[in-house]
Amino acid sequence: MFMKVLLHACCAPCAHVFTTNFSGGFFDFFWYNHNIHPFTEYQKRRDALAAYAFDNDINLVANDEYGLRGFVAAAMPNLDGRCEGCYRTRLTLAAKMAKNGGYDAFSTSLLVSPYQKFDLICEIGAEIAAHHGLIFIKEDFRQNYREGLRQARQMGIYTQKYCGCIFSEEERYLSHKPS
């Protein structure tokens, strides 16, 4: 079945993997990543995705809301469980945009990264899709992650060193998770 899909895109390299491996329909990108910090990192990822979309003739729908305060306030009550709330916030807005935009389905490039919680993303995505009368595309492209990063670097696309939130940056540079 050929569908019109809105892809929540977390970054250009992961969006590239989705772009080169998904064959189930036509898609547009959706940018909403209130979790990416600091602001300079947010700008780099947003601008890289916009350039990639432009170069590949992909429509980019953007909610360009830098949300440091809102993200941190939502994460503080449960730092260890912050990913669930972050996924839920981004996928809920993606589903609303998909529904209002006449899309059949939505997905997220978060499913490309082996550093994300694939099963949790799929569970949340399916729940939200059912609520909005949409399909959630849960393609597993994690096996293409490393090759996608290599290709992105070769094309000169900005590649980041952590998932996005300030807490994941801390975890990347520490040898253990803080207690």
C-alpha cells in the first residue's frame, strides 16, 4: 500500500537512512525536537535537516520551538524515564500534524538509531496512531545506521555525537550514568 507519510525527523543522518530505505510511500519531514540542547546544537541539526530536505526535494514542515525550559521541567520529575515523555511529546505532535495535513501515516527517524529505545518508540507510536486514526510506520532501519552515518559524512552532512538532550550528552562523555 502506497501511503502519504509524515516523518518526524530527529536529524539529517537518520532521516537520510529512512529516505534511502523506505519504499512504502511518499513522505514529508517534520521537525520538532524540543529536547536538543544546547541551542547551537539545535541550530546545527535543524539547519542540516533543512539543507538535506532542500537538496533532496523533500518538503519540511517545522515547529521551530526551542524548548529548553519545557523539556527540562518535564524531565526533572523522572530523569531515568525522561525518554518516554520526550518520545510521547514529539510523536503526539507529529500525529496531530499528520492528521491535520491529510497524511495516512507517520513515523520517526528515531527508529534508525541503535541508541534509542526501539520497542518503546513503537509502543508509543502505535498508541498515538490509534488515537488519531493513523498508521504508525515502525520500520527497523537500525542495521543501516552505521552505513547511513558514513554516507552522511561523505555528503558533508552534519553528524552529532549524542542523541540530543543535555542528559544524553553527559552520559556520552561519562563512562557511567550518574546516580
